[in-house]
Amino acid sequence: MLSVLPWFVTVLVSNSSGWAADGLTNSKLMSLTHTRKVLQTLGSVGPALCLLYLASAQASSKELDMGDALALLTATLSLGGFQSAGFASNHQDISNRYAAILFGITNALSSLMGTFSVYATGVILEETGSWSLVFELVAAFYLVGAAFFIALASAEQQFD
């Protein structure tokens, strides 16, 4: 039962993030670009902070009980759900006609990185016997991705 909790909460957050995005843009509180950037930041920086906390707890030999570890892993995955209304929805914003192709390209590239990361995780764990470096590297990728999205993303139509 505990293994499904992070994924269940992620579904709730992903759906809620869409409603939040609609509310922010429809009420004119934020532009669509700003809304995408805010929600993507929550979906990237939030998980990064959780992973860095997990890494620091392990590196300092501070014992986390199972409940704390589960809460942090649940927060890591569920906060990532905000990306549904950030990066994942941005393809439709920049091109109605080519959104499926753009999503396919970005999804394929991320799947390749996911495949490589499984191998890299195995190598790191075999060499160090510790999850700290794995968590730190994933957090770094989240933060770099957030920085690029904040700097470069737009919800303005780019292609016809």
C-alpha cells in the first residue's frame, strides 16, 4: 500500500496543477508564460530540495525513519506533478499543429536519459554504496532544467 502512495498523490497534484494553471490564466493573475514558468519551477525546484535533503541526511548519517523517507519521496514525486502544467503543457502553447511531434521528441529524449540514468545509478551505487550522490545528481538535473525553462521558455505561438 505504501508503494502506491507517491504515485497516487502525483496524480492528484498533476490534475490540480492544470486547474491551477487555468485559474491563474483565466483570472488574468498571470500570463500563460509566467504561469508555465511558476508551475515548472515548483515541479523542478521542489523535488530537487527534497532529494537534497535526503542526500544530506544520508551523507551525515542522520537516520530518517521510514515515515520521513516516504514523505520526502512522496513529496519529490508529487511536486514533480506540477510539471504537467509547466513543461508538459507548453508544447500545445507553442504549436497547436506540431504539439504531438514536439512532445514526442522531448519525450523520446527524456526516455533516453532515463535509460542512461538507470545504468549510471547502478555504477554509482556499485562504486560508492550510497544513494547520496544519485540524489544530488538528480537534484542538479532538476535545477539546471528549471534554470533553462525559466530563462528560455515561452507560451507564445512559435510555429503555425
